[in-house]
Amino acid sequence: MTRIGSSDLDIVPLSLGGNVFGWTADRDTSFDVLDAFHAGGGNFIDTADAYSAWVPGNSGGESETLIGEWLASRKPENVVVATKVSQHPEFRGLRAKNIRAAAEASLARLGVDTIDLYYAHFDDADTPLEETVAGFADLVSDGLVRYVAVSNYTAERIREWISLAEAGGFDLPVAIQPHYNLVHRTEVERDIVPVAEQYGMSLVPYYALASGFLTGKYRTPDAAGDSPRAEGAAKLATPAGIALIDALDEIGQAHGASIATTALAWLRAQPTVAAPIASASKVEQVADLLASTSLELSADEIARLSQASEAAQG
């Protein structure tokens, strides 16, 4: 178990991504994936109110609704649910009034009284940050949200948020959700990690498997796939990208672990990372994700993967 930042949220160090629920995973599959994740010890689920508004026929909130139905059906203990605000078609932006309305809608879909971890999904340049920070603080003081977090914010804006929160006597954000993985490291490690270290925040990285590239499934730039994300993943299959996959494969085999498991274990071992986010659209994928929580790579193995990844940055 690990703890998210300065919060009291104890989690197994892997977050199950809910972006596929209501998209590439239908209701039955979503329930099967959630069942397998929880049965395997997982207790941290990540979603957003906008998931999956991009799917034809969807309007947003489908993932939260499925997770809420699963929570009501299974009544699991000690599950931590994170969701986000700013991108739902009906609740765009981070005005204080909008944040509250969106949070109330998320609570209703999830069927819970309090959101454990509530992210500002994307920065809103049209809203004064003072209003956003105060709006989140009001949700905490009113019991709708336990802890605040930020996603896709620059280091400068995170520091500004923290300064405003300190000046207002508000709780500080406890987590940052950045795009971070073996093929997308530079900006996060240079800019975001120092902020997290300074303020005792945790990173909960998304795209932890680079849209599936770090599973080893896409070894050529024109690799065919049945996933909506296949095209983007295949573009990462450069010579340097393939060399990285080969290194992951070799190190994984030494541990009896898959490429995906090994990639997640590397990410989990990075400074300030509490739990990588990874999704599964098939129940058979869950075991490899969970295996990353107990795979301990040696310092030499971590260094080898870090070196191999330098040339594969995309």
C-alpha cells in the first residue's frame, strides 16, 4: 500500500483507468474488469465526468455511471475513486458555480456521498485561478470532496494554485496527474516532479502504457490493431522505440513478467509516483496490470530502461 501525497488515502500503487468504460468496454465487460481488479487487490479507480462524451451516442458521464452501478452492486470496501471536472459537455470550465454543479452530478452518477479525489481536469484560462481554488475549497469544506488534485497543469500554474490556497487557508492539492511514461518523460521530470517533491504531492500518471505501445503489441509503424488507440501507439514504433520494447521484454522475462507489467513497474519506481493509471478493455489484461504493484526492479534494471527510453522520447 502507498499513500497519495499528504492525504489519508491508502491505495495499492496502481490506478485502474475508467476511460474505457462505456467506450471500448461495455457494461458487462466493465463489471468484469472492475471485479477482477478488486479481487486482485486493486482499490484505486480513476475516471472523469467527460468519459466518454467523444463516443457517438454518448453525452458524458457514462464511465462514472458504470462505476456507480458497480459500486452499488458489489459494495466493495476501501475503494478510492478519483474523478475530474472541466470537460463534460454540460459542465465545461472551472467557474466555481460550474465546479459545484459538476461535482453534484458526478456524486449522483457514482452513487457516493463524497468524491475521494477531485481533479481540475484541464486548466481554464478564462476563469481566474482564485475563483477555481476557492470553488474547490468550498467543496471540501462542504463535504462533497475529500481531497483536491490537478491534472494537465503546468508547474507554474500548480505553484500559483498552491500560493493561492496557502493565502486562503485552504487545503493544498495532494496529487498531480500528468502524461508520463517511458516514451514521454522530459517535461514531467524537469518541471512537475520538483513541484511534487517540494510540496509532498504524488504523481498519478496517465497514458502510463503510451496508449498500448508499452505493451509490446505495436512493433511496426503500420501495425494493424482493433483498438481506437492503435494508430497513435504504432507511431511510437521507431527504431529507438523498438529497442526500448526489447529492453522491457528482456528485463521482464528475467522476472517472469510481461512488457506491460515491467513498464508500469519502472514508472511506479520513479520519484513521487504513487500509482500509474492503466486501463483494461478486456478482463484478461487486468492480471498484468496488477502484477506491476509487486514487481521490484533492481537499480540497474531501472537505469537500463531509463537509458533506453532517452532516445525513444516522442
